[in-house]
Amino acid sequence: MYCFRSQKFIWPKATKRVFLIFFLLFSAHFSLFTVIQAQETRPFLTDKDQFNYAMFLYKQGHYTVAAREFGRTIEYFPGSPVIPQAQYMIGDAYLNVAMYHDAANQFQQFIKNFPDNELKTEASLKLEVAQAKVKEAALLSIPKLPTVKITPRSELRTPNLAPAGLKRGSKLITPMRAVQVALFDGKDYKEVEEELYRLKAAGIDTIILRVFHNKDDRFYSFIKPKNKVGVYFETKYSPVVEDILGPVLNIAHKKGLRVFAWMTTRYADYGLETRKDLSCKAYDFSTKNIVSCRGLDLFNEDAVNHLERLFDDMARYPIDGILFQDDLVLKHNEGFGSFSQRLFEKENGIKLAPAGLYNGVSENGKGGYYVAQYTAEFWRWSSWKNKRLLEVAMRLKVKVKKRNPHVKFAINLMYESISNPPYALAWLSQSMDEAVKQGFDYYAVMAYHQQMQDELKKGPFEINKLIADMTYESVKLIGEPEKVLIKLQTIDWNTSSPLANKDVIRLLKKVKGISNVSFALAPYIKDFPFEELGRPR
């Protein structure tokens, strides 16, 4: 067995040059910038944070979701002192939504597990109520003899209920087989056309095309950039790097491929970087001051109006859809400033005091800060921020559809929005439950297996099972499998090298067995066996 770290190997000069050239070419091909990256390290939520989040949902009247989160308090924090109350609250939440059988089971479990708890008397009374309702429902469910109606033969044909312009039997939303294109491999449009032809032949039906360019992103190899940052479509509201959206749309549509424009929101401040009045504001834990942070302040109407104009220009193209980039989030100390604070006070009747949202703030030894616990007011504020972000998304949707009514919309969702909702709400102001209420066409779940392995410190088997469970939960929550867009990772975010195809395919096959969901590979790499995605059922 060789230990390469302990041995020094001297390369011949010629071999060194060959290796260096190969390394540079390899790095240039696979260095895929920051647009599909792992998030920075998130804070850890305590048992009380999880319980407070569930209690917040309960007080908001979201009883079914609250029951789920009280259950997760018990699952994630065995031995916690809040478990008895969490068990009781599950039963109470079910009772509030007339799920009497489930409520009775929970109250029985509570009385059995915690016979000396101070809530035992209340639990016993509510158990009696739930059991009485179960018996009442059983009496009312005695079946009646069916009434048979004879249908004339002339009425036996199935009427065509499809909307005008839609083929009979087709769906408004169809399962997607997509690639998310950060870069093409081709060096000119002819080579890009050949790539799209191969993708179509392999069963791909949708191209999710990057139409924005941040400071550290790589340029498409077939263009001569006019600006260092900006967008890839014509507009007067942002620097234009070059218009590639038009030519790619023309090629893709001829091949029978749909094109979704993959576009930033908060970070679309191209050309406005010096406008401090439009910049996002954050709470600085060290100075306890409000400071500028990256991106636009979406509580400022001028910033939102800027995005509306930008998206309106994008809608002038015959795009088939739009994917909101994963910058439509606000971290746990972002979203402050005068515009946010005035709006919060107007809508909630109380002043927003940053220091009152966090308990036990201390330095974490890594240049950042650790929050021991979030207050009850914090959850109210995070939920309010989430609703504002979704409101902005809906405004952009309305603006685009006025010009192009057929455009579909997809929203990027971090994996925690399904696997750990309080985490997603606290750290990102993101909630899948709330997103579903807004009615997007696709919910793009960033099920990046290697990123999840690194962040959750779990092995491939555990992560694949978690992603399968997330897919099942997403289908259950959304109700339409084809709207669940599972995004699978194809490269290592840290090294930019491609992941083993067999690992991606193994995960793909596991998830495909759950339901007829949509898939996207992120990012597109030329040599992946795209046939493995398979055509939708």
C-alpha cells in the first residue's frame, strides 16, 4: 500500500509541462463558478427553536403543518424537556382540524408516556372529546343504498374539457426532463446546435438557460462580452453582456426544446451597485448597527420596480418559462433597514427591534456569530420576510404574463425547505408550504446529494434515502407529481470536477420509482448519459 502524502515524487520537466497543460484545460472546462454553489455554513437550531417554530405555526392557524413540526421536535431531539408539551400539542393541533382519530391516538400516547404531567387533566378531557367525535362519525358513515341513474347512450362520450389551444388529453403542466445550462461546451452557435440536437435525441425536453452574469462567473465561450456583469438579453435596465437568449431560443425551438430563462432577483443589481439606497440591509451582530449587504432591498419599491422592468424586457422573448435563481432568500440577519422596518410596523402594528430577535449571541471562533436561540418574535419576522419575497415573485410573474401569458414559473428551493422547514425559514426566510400556496408551475428542489453529504455528515445511502423521502413529501404537499422538479448535482461544487455518473444514476433511479416527477441535471455537462433520465410516463 502506497502512502502518497509521505513520499516525494520528482516529475520530469516534460511531464510537468504536459500535466500542467492538462490541469489548466481540465480546470477551465469544469470551473463552474458560483451560480450553483453550496450555501455557507448554517446555524444550528435547538429543541426550543424547533418547538417555538411549531408553536408559531399553531398560533397562525396552520394546524396540520404545526402537528408535523411538533412531531419533528420529538424525532430530532429525543430526551428534550419540551417533548411532553410537543406530544400534547400534536393532539391539540389535530383536534383543531377535526382529525379526531389522530387526535385521540396522540392524547392516549401522551397520557401513557407522561402520567404525572401537569397537562394530563386537559389531555384526558380532550381525549374524551376526540373519542366522542370518532363514534359520532362512525354512526353518520352508515352506507346508504346507491341510486342508479340510467345515462342515455348519446351522453356516454367523454366531453373535451381541454382549454382552447390545448390538445385533448394533454396537461397544462407536464413532467420535465431538463438540463440547467451554466455553460455550453460548444465554441460557436453551430456547435451549440449540435449539443441541443443530442440532448433532444436523448429525451431532454427543456433547457434551463443562464441569462445573468455575476462578477466571478465564466462567460459563454462563443461570445465577445461587452460588459463584465449583467444579463444575456436586450434591455436598457441593466448592462448587457451579449444577447444569447434570442439565438438559443431560435435553435432550441427548431429542435422542439422548451427554454426556461434562469434569472436572478435580489442579486440583479447590475449597474446599480453604487446605489446604497437600493442595497439590502443587515444587522451586524458585532456593532449592533444596520449595514449594507449584497443584493437589492426588496422592501424598497424602487428596487422591485427595477426588477419588474427587467423581467418585462425578458418576457419580450418567446421564452417558455422562468426559473427564479436561489438568491430569492434573506438570511437570518438580513432584511432590515428603513423600508423594511416601516412596512413591518405598518402591517404588524409593532416596531421591529433587531436585538429582540436573538438570544445568546456570541462569536463562533470562525469570524461569525452563533445565536443560541431565536425568540418568538423572530419566527414572526422570518415568516413575514418569506411572504414579502413570495409577493415580489408574484409581482414579477404578473408582469411577465401580461406580455407573455404562456410563460411557466419555477422557483428554486433549498433542500432544507422540505427536510428541515424551521431551518429554511430561520436561515433563508424560505418556506415550501407558503410557496405552494402561491401556485408556481414547478417547485425546483435542490436535492444536491454530495452537498448534502458534506453538510449533514451522512453517507450516500442515508442521503439517497433522505432525498427519496423529500421527493415523497414534496409530492404529498404539492399534490401534483409533475410539478415537483428534482434537481440533481453533476459536479463537485468545491473542486468543479464531475461526479461519478453511476452515483447520480443510482439516485435518479431511486427517485424515479416514487412518482412521475420532473428532473433537471445541474449543471449541464456534455458527457452525461442523458438517456438515463428517461421520458415521463
